[in-house]
Amino acid sequence: MTDQKPTEDELNALDITDAEAAEMNAIAHPFVADPAPDANDDLVQIDATADGVVFVTINRPQKKNAFDAATIAALYEAFETLQGADRVRVVFIRGAGGTFSAGADLNWMRDAADWSESDNRDDAMGLAKMLKALHDVPALTVALVEGAAMGGGAGIVAACDMAVAVEGTRFAFSEVKLGLIPATIAPYVIEAVGARRARQLFLTANIFDADYAAHAGLIDMVLPEGSVDEFISMLTDSLSANAPGAMGDAKRLVNDVAGEDIDHRLLEETAKRIARARVSAEGQEGVRAFLDKRAPSWAQ
């Protein structure tokens, strides 16, 4: 990034309002500052508010938001930028035009059929890196799924921290019908639904609806038609009381602790993290605000 955001100390030294400080810390559009050579800002749209709400929209409605290499590169740039963005609490991911994503673009698949194994491996790493960048965004990531989420599109859903789908949405992991496997998305799907359910979904390749996606654990909630905006408002309002830095630290805590043995090393590591949080600026402010019976600075 070429633009340098002011530090907390620099902001505190300035005679500015909270609103002006938030504006100074608003994230830059990733395709304005140092874009990747193959990134295209028409393929992914980013909208951010001063209070830490970001919308990432896959913008190929004429293709049902199917992926190709350029779209994957644009998404990677977006998620990489959000890893360093200040004061972001939640990132909503959706598709333009009422469809989340139809999966792989047919022309992209046609080209890949003529590539060597080495070329295909390099190409697949683009998708793998994009999904990992999404997984590593410190803020809460939420998939807003409408219409359909197929193949890699359903993989993005699984890589998010939370997902909701509108009634009537369809999902599928249909790779085996093409003689392929859902390899790059597998770690996230397995984490979301478990190994046994993943085997069933991958091997049957059946289309399933939002209710079954919720039953399987791929999504968290089924929304009535027309209620997406209401859900967004409800969630963003509830998150406004949360300290953005603590949210990121809590997410890293889950990622680092999951699957670890509960041994002395883990006990020491978790004790170290809560001690660090207690003496941090957010920890001090949050506890003092609670004791003083007032809202903390980030909730005002």
C-alpha cells in the first residue's frame, strides 16, 4: 500500500473529531492503491462505511458471478487489503444481480482443459490463495447468499465465519460430475460441515437447498425473501458495541487454538493472550467504561 494511515498516537495528538478520525482511517479501495497487474476493479466492488462495515460484491451478474482468473485475482486483492484495514468489524460478501456465484466460468474451464498439469497447478493456487486471504481477514466475514452458490462459490461461503442464505437458494459441490474434485475449497468445507458430511456432499454432487445447507452447517440461517437488508442492519447494530481489535484477536485465537492439545503450552499461550488484552488500549478502555457505567469509545 502506498497510502499510510495515521497511527493512534498521531490521531490522539490532532485536534479532530471522532467522525474526522474515522474518515481518515477509512480503508482505501484496493484497486486504487497498488493493484495487482491482473486485478480488475470492475469485477469486484468494495463499499466501506466509516463505522467499520465493508461490502465486497462479486460483480459479474451477466455470468452469474462465475469465477475466472481475473475475478479470483480481484477478490484476492480485496481480501488482502482488508487484512490490514483499521477499525473494520464486519465484511459482507455477496454477488451482484441476485446470484452469489455459479462457480467456475465455462470459458475458464475450457481453457484449463488444454493446459499442462503444471499450468493447472499454478492456476489453482490462485483460488487457494484467495480463499486463504478471505479466511485470514481479521473482521467477521459474512456470506450473504442469494440465488445459487455452486462449486467454488459454495467454497467462499464455507471460508466465511458466518453465512446466511435466502429461501430458495441452491447449493452444490458438483465437481465429480465433471471428473474433477473440490480440492482447493475442501479445507473450508470440511471445517464447516465435518468430514462425514463433506464426503456425502462431494461424492453425491447433489443440488441442495438453503434448509439443507443450514442442517449441514454450511450456513447459519435461512432468511425470508426480502429480509437481507434487515439482517444486515440487525447484525451491524449488534457489532457496534464490540471492540474491533479484540474481534480480530478473538478470531485469531480460535484459528490458533482449534485442534490443539489442551496441554501446559496451550494454557500458557492462552494466559499470555488474555494478559496482553487486559493491558491493551482497548482492554483498559473497555473495563474502565464498564466500571464507570458508560459506553466505551468505540461504541460512541
